[in-house]
Amino acid sequence: MSYERPSPLTFTDRELFDLALAWIVLSVAFALLLAPIHLGLASPGHFAMMIALSFVTVGVAFLLHELAHKVVAVRFGQVAAFRADYQMLFLAIMSALIGFLFAAPGAVYHRGQITYRENGLISVAGPVTNLVLAGLFLPVFVGTRALEGPALLQQIGHMGVLINLFLAAFNMIPFGPLDGKSVLEWSKPVFAVTFATCAGLLALFYLEFGLPF
């Protein structure tokens, strides 16, 4: 009897709903963090623009992060799907309101026989994808900044790098449902190198360029 491996790009209606909801909530949370209209530090127009920019940059960062988990999980023969955590989505908004973002909107859950190595590779795929995306946004930011190009492109590049580095570093924290815990259980050297790379790049970029205001 032959076994046909499911496509990694197959999504149920519930999964699509959860992905869309998490995308929207994370975008609003990042906008609240970067343009705190509730503190009177941003105008309605600036806040609206920040939400629009967040939809683009957070959308790419979040969706491809979760897609990477799913693709690798299915590659190892798992049945995998993203599920939003509604309590964590609420926490994302609440934490953004006080100046810190706890970005754990849900996770790709998978089932099937699996080794620690395979589980670690599934987990590290998300942060590595964010590092790659940060590298792709960096030329947009550096190029438009150096050439004094369109301010909108410069801000998209800035946010694209910063958000992807933040998501990579945050998800590598070895705590609770975050990716770092599974990576640490699989390989301490891989965890140490990945976490140090993510956190170090985030710190360097933030210290050099700050927030995209």
C-alpha cells in the first residue's frame, strides 16, 4: 500500500482564518508599539500609516516564519497546521500598549513520529527564515537611505529588517512554546549559535538605526 505525502501548502479553512487573525492582530500590535497613539505620541495619520506598513512587513515575516515550520514538518512526514492562540493574541495587544511586544500568536502544531533532531529542525526553520528575510530587506533600507530614495521604501526596509530580526531573536528564547526550547533540547551548539546570531544582529541594528519613526 503506497503512502502519498500531503502537500505542505494545503490549508484548512480554520487554519487560514487563524493565520489571517494572527496577521491582523500582530500588525496592530506592532503599530501600537512603534506609533503609540494611545500615549499621544503619534497622530491618527501616522498610526494608520504604521498599521499599513506593519501589514506588509509583519505579514511577510509572520506568514513565512509559520510556513517554514509547516513545510519542514510535512517534509518529515508530519501532519501540520497553524493554530492561533487567542489568549496570546490578546496578550500581544496588551503588552504593546505598555511598550513591549510578546509576539507568540500561535504555532504550527504537528503530529506523527519524530526525532529530537527533526523537531529541532522544524523549530529552527522559522527563525532562520526571518534572518534570511532581514537580509533581503536590508538592501532596500541601506540603498534608499544612502541614495536618499523614497521615504516610504526606506521605512519599509527599516521595518522589514527590524521586525524580522526581532521575531527571530524572540522566538529563539528557550521558554514555553517558543522555538528556542525545542532547538535547545535537540542541540545546545545549534541553539547557542542561532540565538547569539539573532540577538546580536538585532542589538547591532537597533543600536545603529533605532526605531523606524
